[in-house]
Amino acid sequence: MPPGTWFAKPRILACSIALVSAIAGCSSASRRFDGAAAEAGLVRSEIEGLDFRHAVFRPRRTSPGIGPVHVYLAGDGAPYIQRTLPAADPTPRRPLVLDLMALDPAPRLLLGRPCYHGLARTRGCGPDLWTRARFGNQVVASLAAALSRIIPEARPMVLIGFSGGGALAVLLARRLPNVVGLVTLAGNLDTEAWTQLHGYSRLAGSENPVDGGALPPRVKQLHIAGREDGVVPPAMILRAARRLGGRVPLLPATTHSRGWQDHWPRILDEIGRWEADEYR
């Protein structure tokens, strides 16, 4: 059956039932994320970006510290419920970044994307913003505005992005002058190559992170790949990192979504050494 014909007449009832079920499931995705965040000792708030509201998750008990703030950016979540049918709520179902944040002693926060975390029906939101334009200027500009309101320009930050969050981390590092470090985990750093690999439609309306070339020297970079990752393969990350700069550690026994927690304490130690050199 050609793409886009999933709604053909003989399947209307079945697909309608699937759609209702998917919407019901999606509506609880944000609540599940909030629950997992609360269990990790994080408190949710919301902040205005440029054109959108954003959810922000921070530790219940915080110490301001003097070093950089670690800003976590989650993956794409579930943009679609079928290949051509956008989800009602793209919020991640498996919040890996929450597990990583729980191991991080630094000042830290998780910044949600526009329209994620139960905000899909708020002003300005529409499926384009979590499908083909998920890395577009409107998304990146609003994230940058939100971060500028949360973290003063005099305070440095390290961006930590998983999967599609890695793409956004690269795009934000180009815009925010107080970004001093960038860590991507299974980062989708070349969206053109990624869509071609999987036979997906081009992300029209998105920026491709590698297109801007090398990041400024002030930004220390780690682009970490899982050796067993079939979603964003190590070779793809290696090629992108040659254009962006930065090292590419390859983690054994690590897929796209599994194994990261085992390596994360050692990676945090390396980030800590960056910061010690900068603020000793």
C-alpha cells in the first residue's frame, strides 16, 4: 500500500480505534515523565521561551555552586504513532536523561522542548514542531530564549543532549555565548545522513547540525557513540564530529538507549576535569 494510504476505507474502523488508543496513551506520557522526574527528586516548573512555554525540571534541593550548569536535553521521544501519523504528545516514554541526571552531582536542569511535556495544545504548537521541523529555527530560538532567562549570561553552561537532543545541543551551542562544553550521547548530528540511512522523509524545516561547520574553540566537545547503536551508528557520529570538532569515545555494550548509565560516572569525571581546569 503506498505511503499515506493507511486511512483507506477498509481500515477506517481499525485505524480509528488505534488512533483513539494512541491519543489516550500519549496523553499519559507527560504524566509518566513527570512521575519519573519526581521519583528522581526533580521538581517541574514552566518558563516562557520566545514563542513557546517550556517545562523545566530541577533538583528539589539545589546548591548554586560556582561551576557550569549542566543542561540536559532529552531525545525526540515519540514524534509519530505510525509512520505518517504524528503523535498527540511527543514526550519521551523512556526518559534516559533522568537516569543520567540522578548520577550527576553538578548544578543541573532538564529543559523541555516546545510542545513537549503536556504542552502540545498550547499557543503556537502543531505537529510540525515535533516532526519535520523539530530542529528548526523556531524551536532552537525558543530554547535559547528560555535558557537565557534561566541562566545568567555570566554563568557558564555545559549542554548534554541525547539522540535528537544532541542535535539541539549543537545548534544551541552556536547561539549561546556562555556554552563552554557540549556532550552528545548517540547524537543525531547529521540529520540528512540519518534520514537517508533509515529511508525517512527529509526533516524539511529543520537545521542540520553539521552544516555550520566547526564550533567555536571555547566549546569543549565530546560526541559519544554506542558501539552497538543501530539508530545513530558510530560511523555516522565519527563523520559528523570531524566537521564539528571534538572527540568520539566509543562505548562497549551500549545501544541507542541501553548501557549509558554504566559509563556515565566516568564521563562525568571527565567533564569535571574540564571544569576544574577552567575554574581552578
